[in-house]
Amino acid sequence: MSLLLLSSAVRAKAAAKKAKRKAKAERIARALVCTTSDGHPVKLRSGIRHHKLEAKLQAELNRAIRARDYGKPCITCNRPVSEANANAGHCFPVGSHPSVRFHPLNIHSQSSRDNCHLGGNHAAYSAAFIARYGLATFEALAEVARTPRQWTVGELYELLTILRREGLGGYQQRYFDLTGWPVERTAA
């Protein structure tokens, strides 16, 4: 009798373990299918993680910003920027203001001297930004920088797809729609 009870207990434990594995697999499958803000389902490749999408989007966006600002001088020092020493510098640093990490007005072509060796030269960057876009735009960007925002995998994937398909103009329009950017759409 005790042998029957022992074998049914082992079977019940195995069934519970199997149900737990199945529930975990279903959770993972649901996580890999996300929707864009328009409600269209998007199935992501297995293994795509939030931080990987952030890194891909940042690299693509930096490349697009450098292409947009090609031939323009460094925003902070007004010296010519060559392809070899061009960086995409952020007015509000990514580490302390992750909510504006992908904001197209927060990123401009900057010399590697100012971006890497002078830590972004934020005082000169802010002054040049105000001169280019105005104080109202700077204050609106500062307000967005102070507001915490967590990007979803679907939003990151959508922004990356739009940036690759439509370029920086389409990306900027979609980004402003997603975030509700309060200032008139300023061409960068």
C-alpha cells in the first residue's frame, strides 16, 4: 500500500514540475510577441532582450545623427568635425537622464575631444542648444529629462524599425508621437 502512495506522490510531483515548465514556456512565448503602439503584433526573435534592443537603437540613431550633421561644426566648440572624430553627443547625459536617451533633439554631432575628453562639455553644449533651438525647447527637453520613462520592447523595436525604413525624419515624427513632445516639431 505504501508503495502505491509513494509512486502516486512521485507522479504528482512530476506533473506539477511539468505544469510549471509549461507555464514558464507560455510566459516566454507571450513576451516574444509584443505589439506596436498601433496595435500590430510583432514577433521578436528568441533571445532579443531589452538592453540589446536599446544598444542597437542607440547605435543606429547615433549613425543617423552623424549623417544628419555631416559637414556641420561641433555643437560645443564650433570646430569642423571629420568622420574620424565625429561622435554623437547628448545634451543631457544618458547615464543620469535615460528618459531622453533616444530623443532626436538631445543628440548632435560632437567632436571626440569634447565628447570623450571633456566629458561632453555640457555647459557649452547647453548654450549652443539654446542658441539653436531657443530657451523654450531647452526647458521642455529638461522637463522630459527629469521625468522617468521606461521603454517597452515593443516601442524600442518599433522605433528601430522606423529608423531603418524611413530614416531620421520618420523616426523623429514617431518618437514625438509616442512621447507627446510638447514643443513645435523643430527640424534639427
